[in-house]
Amino acid sequence: MSKTGEMVGAVYGFALMLLKAMSELKPTHYAIAFDMKAPTFRHQLFDQYKAHRPPAPDELVSQLGRVRQLVTAFRIPIFELEGYEADDVLGTLGHQASEQGIESVIVTGDADAMQLVSPQVKVFAPKRAFGDTVLYDEAAVSQKYGVKPQYIADLKGLKGDPSD
């Protein structure tokens, strides 16, 4: 919480992760994707998509504007597309970069991104311990989940993963 009483914990955590990624990965290009409030195409295909997920806490939602200000201050382009989740956008950007022979790293705490890992796309994710991170390549995903990245969605479906 700031001196003025504004909740800033999520902004602080986002800033720490952003700075850690910049420091450790030293990327030449950056992009940030945000979810939009509108339903996605998945909601249209399956009306129960994320139906059992509780809404984001107000304490988090209230900080998203500050996160956007931070991203803008760093002059990082923001991508968002109505009807799609941020992960869809990041996956598309990673795929487009791969087609041009450019390696990309997706920085996220969302385990669903593991299915995007390929020879040209990696995932940089926080561990449970605060401040620790791991860079997932194909071998690391296979070691952690027991399947290749392209089978992560199948694995979650077979296990009955409740996250989505």
C-alpha cells in the first residue's frame, strides 16, 4: 500500500518481474498483452468457459491502470484484441516471430503458456519462491509435465484441469 493508501502490491510485483526479465533476458524487443473485458471466442463456443472461476479481486483490478502507466512509461507496446485473451495474443506474436527466425520469450505466470513452447519460443515464469524464476524450453516443459509442450492442452483435458 502506498503512503496515500492506494493498493500497489501488484504494480510492485509486476515491476519486479519486468525488471528481472529485462536484466536476465536482455531482449531487443518487448511487447505486453492484456486481457480485455469483453468475452472471448471461447465463451461463444462454450458458455461455461471459466464459469467456475471467481472474478479477479477488486484489489487487483484497481491496480491495472497503474500497471498500464508503468508499461507506457517504459515505452513498451501494448497488444490487446477483443475476443481474445492476452495468452492468445502472446502466442500469436511468438509464432510470428518464429516464422521470421526470431527467438521469443513469453514472461508469464500462467501455466497454460507452456503449450506455446517450441524451439523458437520459451516461457520465463516465476517459481513459488518470491523472486525465483525459471526459463522453460522444450526439455524443461517435458521434464516438469512428462509430455512435450504441444500435448499440454491434451494432458490438462485428460486430467480434468479446472483452471479454465
